[in-house]
Amino acid sequence: MPASREQVMQALLALVSATLAFKTASRRNRDPDTLKPADCPAVFLLEDSETYERYSPSMPPKRVLLVSAVFYNDIGTDQSQSPATAINTALDALDLAFRPMTPSGLFTMNGLVDSVVIEGEVKKAPGDRTGRSVAIVPIRVVLP
């Protein structure tokens, strides 16, 4: 029996939130203005959309989940730090976490899914003036 969407999202949040010592990790987004420096760094895993890809009429479709990992950091008014440092560290750790672990060259979350990849443009705001940084990472998950 293939993994359910909920199983996949829970496992993906556990994986993404393990990339850094996040003080806040959730599948429910929060208004960045409500996040204080004590709540950061923070990560939110958001479900964007879902598609079905059918490669052959005789085969069942592949389900594709499009998800965003949203990283926030707030260092307050400390001018000696860069708010983007924690974001860059999290992005580097995410790259390592999603590296292929199978001979096929795919990252499958230990066989839970067909593949998980970061796909597309990572949107970033470094927070130079405000002390608040954000990065939005597009993740594509293919379910069997």
C-alpha cells in the first residue's frame, strides 16, 4: 500500500525540521510579524498544489505534491549578525538531506516516495535592513 499524503507530509516535516536547530517548525504558516527572535529560526512546510501525471493509459498516474519549505529568521536589531546566516545554513543542510541515497540517483525518503527534489527558484529576502530574513524553497514530491 503506498504511503498516504499525510504520512508523506509528516515525514517531510520531520526531515526538513531536522536540518537545523529550529525553534519553531510547523505545517501551519504564521504571519512573520508574529515571529519574535526567540521563535527563530523557524520553518513552515506548506502544501501548494497537487497534480496527477499519467505516462500511459494502461498505468496508474503518479501523484505529484508541490510543497514549499518557508524558512524565517529574525535577529532583531543586532548589527553584528546577518539574518541570512541561519537561512543559508538551513539551505545547505536541506541540500545534503535531499541528496540521492539509492542506486537510481533519487532521494526516496527510505522508499516512502518515488522521489523528493528541490525544483525551481528559491525565493530569498536577506533581511539586511529589517533583521528578518526569509527563503521559500519549492519541493516536488512524487508519490507512487
